[in-house]
Amino acid sequence: MIDMEAIGKRAKRAARHLRGFDTESKNCALLAIADALHEHRDTILAENATDMAAGQAAGTSKAMLDRLNLNGRLEGIIADVRKVAELPDPVGEEFEEKNLPNGLHVRKRRVPIGVLGVIYESRPNVTVDVTALALKTSNAVILRGGSDNLHSNIALVDAIQAGMKKVGFPAEAVQLIRDTDRRYVGELLKLHKYVDMIIPRGGNALHEFCRQNSTIPVITGGIGICHLFVDDSADVPGALEVIYNAKTQRPSVCNALDTVLVHEKIAETFVPQIIQRLSGVHFKLDESLAQFANGDAELAQEGDWDTEWLDLILGIKVVKNLDEAVQHIETHGTAHSDGILTQNMQNAEKFLNEVDSAAVYVNASTRFTDGSALGLGAEIAISTQKLHARGPMALTELTTYKWIIEGDNHVRP
Amino acid sequence: MIDMEAIGKRAKRAARHLRGFDTESKNCALLAIADALHEHRDTILAENATDMAAGQAAGTSKAMLDRLNLNGRLEGIIADVRKVAELPDPVGEEFEEKNLPNGLHVRKRRVPIGVLGVIYESRPNVTVDVTALALKTSNAVILRGGSDNLHSNIALVDAIQAGMKKVGFPAEAVQLIRDTDRRYVGELLKLHKYVDMIIPRGGNALHEFCRQNSTIPVITGGIGICHLFVDDSADVPGALEVIYNAKTQRPSVCNALDTVLVHEKIAETFVPQIIQRLSGVHFKLDESLAQFANGDAELAQEGDWDTEWLDLILGIKVVKNLDEAVQHIETHGTAHSDGILTQNMQNAEKFLNEVDSAAVYVNASTRFTDGSALGLGAEIAISTQKLHARGPMALTELTTYKWIIEGDNHVRP
């Protein structure tokens, strides 16, 4: 029986406590956590082996087991904690400073959000990544991982808390819900008195559950039905390489390509080139491409354009023009990452204006929608909702601001 | 019977349409709306008189009737629309531009949020203010006003839509829910397929209802239990004037003062000075101030420190030191506006660091937490939650951003 209210209270108290630590102390805590994870490595890997054995016994898929496995990866995860220590600290930055005509001195200062609730599934590395990013920005965090990695997560959080205690950091700032009964997810989502932001990391069902049940603001995202529109002016060899990369470089992630929209003027020659260049990929074709249907290519069914494939599957649809491409993306996309391949800069600008996605591209692979790839140094989530942050979220997106207003006994007339 | 799904669809279509209008066209539409409101003034005032008569017949309080009344105020409301036309347009601004080492050109561009849902109570001026701010930032809006001003709101929105049509603006961008049955509020809060942000403008119960029932991000706020801490080094005459202003200049609003916290070293002399300077105010005193209780001052009861007075009532509490003041604000405040009155700059900085409110003050009245007073030129709401925007929200806070990524057929290695 877990007392979620008590977890919330402790997190809020820890968040207040964290506001008193400067950048140097926070970095020192991150390094202590890295050291502690290294010291506890035998326990962590043993507990992870327990999770792996239980997964194998339960017939968990190879892909899922691979995501669960820490063996051979723990040192990389620890190295990432040390990297976060090296990133610049956004907390305390001041901006939009001004003196008003009445002499009031006004500015905004970047401050931590407070308490984050992070709900995730089978990757235990998330436990460590999220902890490092939260602490770097002086946020407390409540973690709820999946049942298939509970042993690994407990071992990781025990190590993390041991490291924090060693340098006088409040261990309550990182709490794991040590029971994966789903009722506690429901209770977490109602703790708006203590928790300021919920970050779900998982599939559509998890995001939808959070949206429906949370009284705390939720960062929804991570679902990407991504499109590339091949304009009639596209540089054909370059376009083929971009499509190849966007689809095949890592098909299981949200920024991988799902549908190629091809301008009708070039479809007849371009579509067979796609099919040839992406051999090994399974294609879903619109009706006008029936002539290309064969073993590796079939006609698209109802719902196919609305599916995030996360696999070596690619939809190909012929469109009349840019407007129809934009319309298709508006209807079937998830406002994640969409691009145009073109040599016509007017068309590029029109696409950038009209497609309302978190990331819009000209002549580049959608695979760049990623905190590291875009130079943020880290990533906690990719937001596809409109408020607070859009696209890759890193350290700055884990902060908010306060207004600081200084006067000389100013009163409002 | 209102088809809320159809309203949502129309709003989303209008939002897409609005993205095609430049600043000049939007300003032109705002001026056309101002003209139309002026042309329709007789109808608007007649419909408002109907609402007023119904209110009087129902025994509505004078204060509420005053909020409802447009007579003598309509021209001022119209002038405010013209002022919004003159404000700078944040849409299209680009920022955080950079070239990555791989040659990718990355920037963020400010874009409209999309569709706003605004739920408000008895002030029909909100109908016009919100419309102007939404259209200026290319957002569509769904308005749901109170039942006591439905006639006024219908007349206002009819005028607004007439003005929009005159200049070829999509009238669907401003829709009023023309039935005040509460079921439609519940339905609006579930339209996350079409609506991107909910702004409630009203009391605690409305904010709580939205928080509990919305699947759309809600900007909660507008509830201010505001504090001023009088440090032992405060400039006494100046501090008295700031307290007087913060409490009495407009007691019915959220940034008005609710509680003064007085350092124990100066309480004995300072508290009687407050009581004298703020004659006409009713005081709630902590137990240590029992000696000052008389007709105008009584001992505070359970819950008084957690009450937003919105009236000429002021709590006074003696605290041991700055830490106890911060602790009281943390426990009883609403993270809206809180200040310190001090001549000790170290204490000022400690207060600014430790008090986690949307606006923190040194030697100024809390009444400045307001879009106009802080130089934003307008205000749509005051946020006391942490995400997206904190404190006064104006035009920029009605926008989000997209990432624009341009390459030369870049692929991810």
C-alpha cells in the first residue's frame, strides 16, 4: 500500500529544498550519482537479470527484452549523467529586463518547474536520464516505471539516492513508485497540489490515459506519423537518400518516416525509384499506384494513412500539388515532424508556413527531431501539443519563469 | 441543441484559414470589428438592457449588475480593440537561429496556438477583449459567457462577425456558444481534437471544474492570496503607502493584498500604524496582536489565512523572521503576487529566490501584476500555474513555436 499523498508532499518539500542549491552543487550531485551507479553496478545488473529472466519466462518479445537489458549499457548510461553535469544550467538566467516609464525595474528569471511526474514503460535507462535532467534543473521527480523492469528501477534509484545522500542532496527529490499497480498511476495524475507537470513516455494508450485522467498539465507527444512531400522540383537522387534515411535509419522511433507524398508530375518515374532504393521495406500504395503492387507493395487499406508504423513499412501516395500534400498532412499527421523535398524556395516557404507541426523540414530527414541532433545536448521528451514546449524538450523546457519587480515603494495610480 | 463537435471543427478550419493572413490584414479586420461594434451600438445596448432588466428582476447584486453594464462603456471597449490593432504582432517572429556543425540551419518561428476556448462569467467586455487578442495572434476562439449576459454576448458577437465578413475574414474564427446550459462547458472541455487551450476566467470553482474535467490544457490562475512581508529594515512611511495601495486601490481584484506579514522586531510600533493608515479596512489579526482587537479588528479564525478577500479586509500576522514569512507564503499563498518591503538587499534577494510565485516584488505594490501595468499592452489572463506562461499573459503568450529545419538533403548518420 503506497501513500501517494505522502510521496507528493515529500517531493514538494524536496523541490523547495533544491531551490537552494547552486549549479556547482547540482553538478557535484550528478557526479556523485554517476559514481554511486558505478559502485552499485553488480547489484543493478543482478536485479536487471532478474527482470530479464522473468520477461523471458513470460514470453516477452525480443525487441522488448532488448529495451529492458542493461548488460553492456550501464557504463554508457553513467557516462550520460556525467555529460548532463557538463551542460549549461538554465536556472537563474534572466531575460526581458526593462525599466518601465514609472521607474519600476522588471525582469523574468528562469526557475525550476517544481515537481515532475514521469510515467514510462520498459526502458530502465529512462530512470537515470530523467533523474539527471530533473536534478540539473532543480526539479524533484516522481518516477513510475513499468512492471517488467521494477527490480532494475529499484536498484537504480537506490544507487541514485545513495549518491545524493553522500553529497548532502535531498534523496526525496528522486522517488520511485515501488509498486506498479495501475491504481497508483491514477492517483499520481490527481496530485495537482504537489505535482506541476506530467511527462508520459510510451505509446498512444498511455498518452490518452494521462490526457483523460490527469488534473495536472500533461506533455503529450512522442507519437509521430511523419511525412515527406516530394515536390515536382525535388532533386531526385538527394530526395531518395533523405527518404531512405528517414525510413530505415531507425524505423522504431517516433521521428521515422511513415508516408511519402509524391507530386503527380513526377510520380511515374519517382515511385519506382523509391521502391527500388528502399528494398526490404514493405510499401502501402494509394490506388493510383496499383500498377506497382507486388509482393513487397500492396494497396493501402482504410486506416493505413493514420498509422504510425514504427517498422520498415512506408506509405506512398500521389498528390496533385502542394496544397493537397498539406491537406493530407493536416488530416492524417500528428503534428510531429513533416518535410518537403524541393528546389523551389517559394514552395518550401509555403510548406513551412502552412504545415502546423512541431518540426517542419526542407530537404532533410525527419530523423533530426531529437534533442541531441538539434544541439540541445539532451532530451526528456518530444512534445506534439502546443503549450509550454513543442518538439524536443531538454533542460530549458524543464524550467518556467517568475516575474521579478523591484521598485522604490511604487504604488499603482 | 448545440453540436459542439461541429463548433470545434469549424474553429479548427478557421484557425487554418487564419494562418494565411498577414499582420496588416489582421489589423484591418480589428478595425472593421471596431467599426461594426460602433454601428451595432444601439442593438448591443438594447440587448444589454434586456440582460440588466432580467438581472434586476432576479435580484442580482449591484456589484454584479455593474460588471454586466455596457452603458457608457461600449466606446471604451471599442477603443481597446483599436489599441490591439496598434500593438506589435508576435506571430512570425523567429528566434534561437543557429547553424549546426553538420550544416543544418535551425530556427524557431512563433506561430498561433490554434483554437482557444474561453469560459467566463458576467463581464461582456471579455467577449470583445478576448476576440481582439485572439485574432491579433491568428487564433480562432470559442467563447462561452455567462447566462446573465447572453443577450449582450450574442449582440456583440453578431457585430464582430459582421465586421469580419466585411473584410473577408472567416467569421467562424469567433464563435459564441449561444446556449448557457452547463453541459456544453463539459463538452467543450473534451474537444481536444479541435481545441488547443482552455482559459477559464472566473472564480475558484470554475478553475477547479476545468482542471477536473478538461482533456485540453487549462491555464489556471486568477486566484491571488497576496502577501507583503514588512522586514525589520523596511522604510516605514513608504511601506505604509505600499500596503495602503495594495489593499485599497482596487480591493476586488486578484492582485490586491490579502495578508501583511510583519517582522516581530517592529510589530509593536508598525501594526498600529497600519491600522491607522488603512482606516475603513477590517483587520484579521493573529493571536499575538490580541491587544489591537476592537470593532475594526478581530482575531483571525481558522481558514482566514487561506482566503482571498476581494474586499476591504486585511490579515496581519507577526513572524519571527524572513524564513517564517517565506514559510507562511508557501503554505497559504496561491503563487500569484508576493512582496518584501525592506532596505536590506540581501533579504530582498533571499525573498526573490525563495518565494515561488508568478510575480515577486521588492518595495512595490502587488497591484502591478497586470499586463498593462507591466508594459505588455494587454492581458488575456493571469496564470498561476507553471507551464507555458506565468503571471500576466498577453499576445506573445497566445503563441507557440515551430522548429524550422532546412538542409541540403541532410541525413542522420
